[in-house]
Amino acid sequence: MIGPDGAGKTTLFRILNTLLVPDSGKATVLGLDVVDNYKKIRPQLGYMPGKFSLYQDLTVEENMNFFASVFGTTIEANYELVKPIYSQLEKFKNRLAGALSGGMKQKLALSCALIHKPKLLLLDEPTTGVDAVSRKEFWEMLKMLKSEGITIIVSTPYMDEADLCDRVALIQEGEIMQIDTPDAIVESFKKTLLGVKASNKYKLLKALQSYDQAYSVHPFGEYIHYTEKGDSVDTVALKAYLTDQDVQDIEIKNIKPDIEDSFMELMNTQREANHA
């Protein structure tokens, strides 16, 4: 589930986790209605909220024992499932959870969410605020859990994490715009996408935004990703226009779209539909 802050990811996860009652509509999890059958759903779910929500004044081991007891199990009963993750924490088992680093807190929260061997794991922005190494380690752990037969739904604002998933849902303003495999989402981008660069990026950006043929103009690192109203782009006319606007050292090249480009394209399409 990929979308920017405020897109509705956390609200949707709380509904699926039976913590919020939807204002309208219906949602089912594991074939069960989230309102009528919440008591049956909860024992089958593992949930890791975006904000670290374990007991910071309990030790690592005390947190694990507490969450195991809530679900009527023990650490020993499902130790093999959490072992690859929890084994990294065991040497700190007597340390208070509040004193752990960001990456270690993340591992503890995941271990607590798994201790009762859920059928479905819901992870709300689990890699937000952690370093790049911890992010990579976390996704390796998820790959291992998937091989154990656990279904995992992750929400994230990081577009680059989409390629690590089997299926991706792009969400904005409470609406799911597209659900498909990462490759299929990228392939749905039909316009010619250009990367445009110049010595003065701000001047280039303003010039492109003012061009009467421009459809989308988005800064991406040193380049600006650019599409026109038609499916193709007249690069000769575009370069002539930019030269007339006193843009210097112009470089234009065709580039392959990624998930983020597809997301921005869908947002433009949605915006046009709303204004129609």
C-alpha cells in the first residue's frame, strides 16, 4: 500500500485491524466482516503500527512474554518462527524497550506481532525513520516470513519499496487508484517520458511549467521528469522553446518510468477527472 502522508493508509489499516469502525462501506479480512466478526479476526492478525507502541518501561523479554500471554501462547511455543529476528535481540533481553535503537525497536515490534503465529501481518509504515541498513534488513526479514506462509500487507511512503512486493496498491486521498504487480503498474505508463536537465534547474522548471504542451513536470534528482499532452514529444520544438527562454546547457533524454512516475501520472489523471 503506497501513498504519501495523509493518503489514508493508516486509517485503512486500522479498519482492517478492527480498531476503527468504517463510516460507510464494508471490509472483510480473511473472509470475515471487520465489524461483525472482529473477535474472530483479532487472534489471526499481527499488527505493527507506524509509531513504536510497545511498553517502553518493560524489558525486551517482558514485552515478548506479555504479548505472547495476551494471545494465550508462550515465546517457546513459536520460537522457531521469531528466532531469526528475536535471536538478534536476546542479548539485550534485559534492556528496557525504550532504550533500544530505532532498528532494534523495529525488530522487537515485529517479534511481538509474530509471537502468536498470525495468518496475516499488517505493518503500517514499518521502515519510516530508520536507517538504510535497517530498512534493508527489515525487508530481508519479511521475505523470510513470506516463505513461512504468512501473508504480509505493508504500507509505506517510499516508492522504491514497491519493487520488493508481489502486488502494489497506489492510494491517494482515500482512494485506491491502481492495484497490480510492480511491473504491470510501470508498463501502464503510456506517455513518452523525458529527463530534462540544465545549468539552472529552477529556471528550467519554471520554463517547462509554462510551456503550452506540458502535461506533467516533476523534479527527480538532477533531472526533471517531463511529459506532454500527447503520447509523444517533439524534442526539437521543446529544446527551441527552452533556448528562447534563455535556459542554458540543455540536456534531453528518454527515460524509463518507475513506480513514482506511474503514481504521479495517476494523480494527474485523477485530478483531471475531478475537474471535468
